[in-house]
Amino acid sequence: MTNLHPLLYLSALGVYFHGVYVSITLGFPVAIGIMLYLWSRRGDQFYLSAAKKMSAVLAVNFALGAITGTLVEFGLVQVWPGTIFAIATFAFAPLALELIAFIMEIAFLILFLVTLGRVKPAFSIAVLALYAAFAYFSGVLITAVNTWMQAPWGTGPVAKALYPFLPEFGPLAVDVQKLVALKMAAVASGQPVSLVLQSPGISEKIGVVLNDPWVAFYSPYAVVSIFHNILAAIVIGLSLAVAGWAYRYWKTGREEYLRIVKPLAAALAVLFFVQAPIVAHFQGEVVAKYNPTKFALMEGAKETHVNPLVGLVAFGDPNKPIPGFDGFYAACDALGNATVGDLAKQLNIDLAQVAGLLKLQFAPGVAEVKLADVCKADVAKAEAYMPLIFAAYYSKVAFAIVGVAAALVLAFTLNRVPVLSSVASALAKVVGGDEKRRVFLLAALAFVGAAVASVLGWYVREVGRKPWTVYGLLYPSEVVTPVDYAASPGFLAFAFLVVLAVNIGGLLAMYIVATRGLKFWRR
Amino acid sequence: MDAGVLIGWAGLGLSVIMHVIFVSVTLGAGLLAAYLRWLSLSDPAWEVPARRAFKFLILAELFSGVWGTIITVFLAGFFPTITALATNVLFTPIAVAIAAIMVRIPAIAISWYTWGRISPSRHAAVMWIMAISGFFIPFGFRAVFAEITAPHAVASYLAAGTASPFAAWGSPVFWTLYLHTVLAVVSTGAFAVAAIAAYDRDEKTFKVAAKWGFGVLLGQLAAGPLYYFTLSAYSPILFNNINGPYLPVLAMKLVAVAALVYVGFKAFRGDMSLGRLAAPLALFAVVMGEFLNDGGRGEYFVLIGEQGVPVAAFANFYMPIPLGAAYVIVGFFVLALIVFALAAYYALYKRFISEVPE
């Protein structure tokens, strides 16, 4: 069996690099838009220069985002080909619409870059807004797909049948018999799903599994995640822009850099304040409702217990207990002596017939495996992640608090608001140093707070749903490639090397673009 | 053919054609730009031609990439069976292509934005990396095309349950197809640069681009027939269709190639009068060639000697395909092309892309 861990790390590396570029892709248009607006209102060329500088960084960033997006996409179908089944069903509509978003995003970005500074500001702002709109739309669609893996909306009580502590995932939009038969085939044969998918004519033989192609959009988890993820990306991108210009201000002492930082810091503070305490709260609520094991991991709940603060925040009821792993084991026991064979019988699934249709060899004795044992084994696998997820989650909260506090202090220090500015100035003095240094340090703290909170938040989101790739339905081993050498040291070394070289080189290029002037034409 | 299958098949065909149009320009122009940049190390007068050649690439590359992404989504969404089969059996060729994409795209962005910001020799090295990495992309993906035309690795996999990671490159169809492809893109990219140089009355760039375009076109006159005869030996269905129902398309391609030889020869001798026609003629020949290669397989997705596996055998029947969404997507593709054309107009004709990055 393929060793999954290096492949998971490879995918995670690609996703994290992609996250860096997505943050700039979504955050920089806000900063560039503000600069263009100020240029149009005040006619100061310095704002146009700032917009151009950030647009050049955005262009290199976009190229890197596109290639890491390609990596993530190919990674899905290449390294995890079992996900092709999801792409052909639940993810079909979001990914098909994503084509619109992606192609329009590129078309408007090219138009914006080519015409910036050569057309009226209003035209540039309009094109930038269209580019940003499609970039955000792309974020909406990709988040919808990712969210389906967190809460497989449309599968109703399917996961609950094996894991009684799970909720139902929306209305039933699937053919339960076929979906469960496919899952049983993967479990019984020990083979990745892609080996089932690859036989010519198999799709026609299996027939319709999903009745509603749009079901991924109906998920309440998706709605909240969309706001949470996109806002997080904007905050990181914007905070990076603020930190970059604040650094210039600190190093050069030129007042025009402060004139750039001022409005950007105000926008950052507003968005960060909406994100950290408000949107994040709703995200926590849906996690508590739809990912009970993840929520228990986040709260370190080995045993079910009452925590008034968490109860109030997560459930709106301080007396409501946090479900712990003891409760999950007990729920598994409620399955009694029911076996895989019993479940198959209940759904009129003939395992021998399924094996014949899919041309697979089923392991002997699969029908006799007790469902409670499968359930408890998976709960134990999830529980093993507790120290990591608990630490990551609370570190994330701490960084978010630091970040939002720094953003607010910076904004109120630079923009006069009665009372709040006085408080902010007093707090800023805690940082020490002169005004220029304080501005930079606060901006850097806001960036670090936003970036680290997001990195850890994404870790909790992705690792917290283990041992499943699709929560309650599919394991990573069921969607991994059957190609053994994909996990060989040689291939992995090559893949890691390419990913690291390309991304480090790209980040270096972005730094050069952001910091160096042209040398060649002056020689 | 089922409506969902038909729209998937047509959409896939459209995406492949659009992708091929843009990549032909970018791969060829990239190689020429790297060569000119290298020349500029000893003679700075080549720097402006190098930048002009590079302008095409910078404009078209991301747009060509997006069509590649569209192909992937069409494949996985509409044809999950063949996508699963390809990723399992052709893992290595696809991985090579992905690695090349990962090197190529940032190398382009780095080349553009570090021009004048790093030393010229370092910059020239980055340009060569950019240019050469591009040719590894069809080295991977053309292996997939060769497999659906005359299965080699897949045949071995289906017969023995296993295939060497490098089996796809053992296909004779692959090598002639790859040679045909490489020569086509180098020639097309150079002719595209020559055409815009003719429009700009830029004699220096025109001459070098025309020489490249015409020289490689002569090689193509041998590579095209070689591929044609390889098909006669290894893919009789495609060969017969090209000489049967698709004969008018073949004829149009040959007429375009003949016209291109004439225009190219005049350009080669430094005559700029017909130079602007070089790009549309070259691109038309490329489109016709790809249409023959892909459309010529008719109702079959995979051709195996005298037999074929129908498109429907690989199609998505796991859910009802939302046809309304598919039509909306196609509409947006058209809108994106209009926006892109507007950007190209500003960049190339209104000269909004400066010779130096700002």
C-alpha cells in the first residue's frame, strides 16, 4: 500500500504556497483600488506609482498563483485520482463555473495591467473591480468545493449510518445504494477508487449517483466558509501591503509612504475586525454543528464537558456540553453487532454482484466486519490528532487577537478618531521606538497575526477532519493514486525540489520587483 | 450521442484548439526571445527585438494556460473514466508536463519583471530556462495524445496489468507527433513575431524572425508527411478519416502551408510586403492540423488499430449534466476572448506594453 504521508505533505506544501498567492491576489486589489481612487481624487502621481508597483507584484504573484493552482488541481487528479469522482459529481457545477471566473479574471487582469496609467483612472478602477469580482467569485467556488469535503452536503444520513454521532448532511441528493456500494467496494477490495473509475463503460453501468448537481452550493457550512476564507485572504494580502509600505516609511522617513499606509491601515482594521471576532464566530458554529470530531479536537475534549464560555460562543448556551470522544465511542457502541453484510442487506446491495461488476477481488470476511469496530477505529484515529489540533487552534486564536489589536492600534494612531486615537497612541507607545519604527512594528504585527492565524486555521480545517478526506465518507487511502512509484523517494524528492525551487524563485522575484528599480537602461 | 456527452466532447475540442493556438505562439516566441536575449549579451542592439518577441509571449501565456486548465476540468468533469485511466497509466508523462509548467510560467513572469533589475547574463539564463522548459510540456502531454491515437503504454497496462513509467515514450506515434508539434510551434511563434514586426516596420526583428520561421517551416515539410505516414501504419482509422470525410480540412491545411511557404520565402529574403500574413496563415495551418488530429477520430475517443472506443464509454453518467450551465460557460468563453482581444489591441497596436517594465 502506498505510503500516504509524503504525498499528503506534498499536497499541503502546494496548497500553502497557493494560499500565499491567493492572499495577495485577493488582498492587493483592495490596496491598489484605494491608491487609484486617491490618485483620481487628488491627482497625486505618487498614488499612481504606488498602484503600479503593487500591480507589478500582483502580476508576478498571479503567475505563481496560476501555477500553484495548476499544481493543486493536477495534484487532485494526478496524486489523488479518486477525487475525479467528486469532480464528476458534487464538484462539477462549482468547478465548471470556476472556469468562467478564472478565464475572466485573467482577461481583466491583462487588460488592467496593459492599460494602467494610460487610460482614465475610472476606467482602471472599473477594470480592476471586474478582475477582483471574478477573483472573489473564483474563491467562492473553490471554497464551495473544499467545504463539500468538510461537510458532504447532499449525502443526508449516509455518514451517520456508520458514525451515529455525525449529523445529517443536508437533503438526500444521492442514490444511497450506489454510493454505499462504491464505498464498500473500496473497503472490501482495499483498492483506490480510481481503479474502479477507470474501466471504459463503467460510468454508464453504474448510472446516476447524484441527482442534484448544484447541491454543494446549498450548504450553510459553505456560506460561512466563503466569507471566512475570502476575508482572511484579503486581510493577509492587505496587511502585507501595509507592512511593505510601512517598512519603506521606517527606512526612508519619506512622508508620502505614510500617506499610503494611512488609508490602507484603516481599511485593514475594519476588515480584520469583521473577520476575527465576527465571521470567525459563525465559522466556529458550523464546525461545532457539522464536524463534531474536529470541534472536540479543537477544544481538547477527550470527555464530554461543560465550558460556559465555549458553550456560549459555539452554541449560544453556556450550559450546553462540548461533545467529547467518550460520547463518540459510546455512539459507535450503539451500532451493536451489526455488520457490513447487514448494512449491505439493508440497502439491497449484493456484494458478490458489485465485485463482479467492478471486476474487483473482495477480501474474505468483509461482510462479517462489525460496523461498531470500524466506527471506533476511525474515532481513535481522529483522537490521535488531538494534541496537534488543540495547540494549533488556540495558537491561531492568540495570533488573531494580536493581529487585530495591532491593526486597530495602527489605524487609530494614524487616523484621528476621538478617544480611540488617544487610547491607541498610548498603547502604541508600548511597542517603543520612534513613530516610524512604531508604524512599521504595528504593521508587521498585524501581518504576522493575520498570516500565522490563517496558516494555523487552514491546518485545523484540513487536518482536523482526518481520518477522512471527505468527512465521514472517504479515507485518503481510497482516493490516492495506485501508482506505487508516486510515493518513491526519487519521485518525491523531484516533486518537492520543483515545488520549492519554483516557489522560492518566484517569491524572490516578487521581492526584486517590489524593491529594486531598473538598472539596465541607465547603463 | 447523448447531449451531455456531445457538449463535453465539443467543449473539449474547442478548448484544445484554443489552447493550441496560444501555446503555438508562446512556445515559439519564447525560444526566439531567449535566443535574441542571448545575442544581446554581445550586441545590445538585439535587446529591443528580444523584448518585442517576448511581448507576444507575456500577453498570450496566461491565456494559453487558462485553456489548459479548462481542458483538465472538461476531462475530469465530462470524461472521468479516461481521466482516471490516464492519471493511473500515464502518470509519468503527465508529471513531466506539470513540472515543466511549474518551471515555465514563473520563469516567464521573472524574465519580464527582472529585465533590467538583474545582471544581463543572469537574465539571459532565466530566459533560456523559460524557453526550454516550455518544450517539456508537449513532451508530456503529446504522449497522452499519442496514447489515444495508438495505445502503447495503455495497451501494455490492459494486457499485463502493468506498464513501465516510460512506456508512453516507446510509441512511434509519439515521436513523429512531437517532432511535428515542436517544429510547428517554433515556426508559428517566429512568424507571429515577424508579422507584428512587419506591422511596426521593424526590419531588424522582422529579418531574424522570418529566417527562423521559414527555416523551421522547411523542416516541417518533412515532419508533417512523416507523421502522416506514421498514422497510416499505426492508426488506420484516423488515417482513413483524414483521407476520407476530413479530406477538405487536409486540403485547406495544405493550401495554407503552401501559401505560408511563399510568404515565408519572401520574408526570408527580407521582403516585408506580405509579412503581416505570416501569422494568420501559420495559425490557420496549426488549427487545421489539430482539428484533423482530434476531430478526425470521429465518434471514438481512443483508437486501437482498426477499432475504436466510443466517446460515451468514457463519459460522465454519474449525474445529469446541467446543460444550461454548460451553455453559459461557453458564452463567457466568448466574452473572455473579446476582453483578451481588447487587451491585445491595446498592448500590440496601441503599444501600451512598454519596452521596459514599469
